[in-house]
Amino acid sequence: MVNDVGCEPAYMSSSLISHPSEHSQIDIMEIVIDKKQIQLGMNPSTASGRLVKDILYRFIVDTGNNNCYKCGMMMCRDTFSIEHKTPWLDSDDPLGLYFDLENISFSHGVCNTKAGRKPSKYATEKDRKAAKSLNTQNWKVRNNITRTPQQRNEEYKRRKARQENIMLM
Ligand SMILES: [Zn+2]
């Protein structure tokens, strides 16, 4: 899948997956991370995230999109958030809606969170927890998730390490 500027969407790109084959490569990577962390005074992925947000906010202002999609008031660098106009969570097509740029807008973090909170449809907290647990179980069955928490944790760590390597390239 290629978009209109001829790039593969990042989340589908196979180049995001690196396979360090030797330990020496990992050692070198650790030294580079260390040096960057020392010079930046923060975790390089934190710095990268902050920079991406700065750049994004500048584009939002430059394109006149700095009014909240929800309340219409002006937003600033520290109050804006990425808003999915149609909520992706628990939808029929979570992945599609999540990455659909036509579905993206910007709103105050507070307005965004408020909109996501629906009045409870359960009589008691116990009912709500039971329903949530059932939902989670059904979701796992639908998505064929059979790994143990430990396996998931290991995979999460591997994925995180890969992502940090990518951001430093
Ligand atoms: Zn707002």
C-alpha cells in the first residue's frame, strides 16, 4: 500500500523491523543511546516525542487548525491532542479508523477525554467490571490472542527496543 506521496505508511513498512544479528551491534547501539541520553539530558525517545509534538503543533498553527474540534476555542502547544472524529476503539474497524487521516482532527486534551467518557450503563461497579472482563475475553478470542502475560511482556520489550533503534537512526 502506497499513499499519494509515494511512501508506504510507516506502520506497514517492513523497514521498521530491524534484526541486529550480532551482540556487538547491540552493544554499539547501547553506547549511542547512552551518549544521546547524556547530551540531551533525557531519554532520546522522550526527546523525539517532544520534537514531533513541537513540529506537529507548528503545522497545526500554520494551517489554521488550532481551534478545538470539540469546543471551537483556541488550543496551545500543551493543550492540543489528536482527535479521532469517529472513535476507533471498539469500532468494527479499529485499525482502519485509527490510521485514517480523514478521521483525524485536533482538540483540547480535556475536550477529547470528556467526549470519550460515556455515562455508565451499568447499575454497579461490579457489573461494569464483569462486563469489561467478558468483553476483553471475547476480544482475545476474536483476535486469537493466546499468549501468556509473560510472553506478551517479552514481545512488548522486543518491540520497544526495535522502536527505540528506529528513532535513533
Ligand atoms: Zn476544546
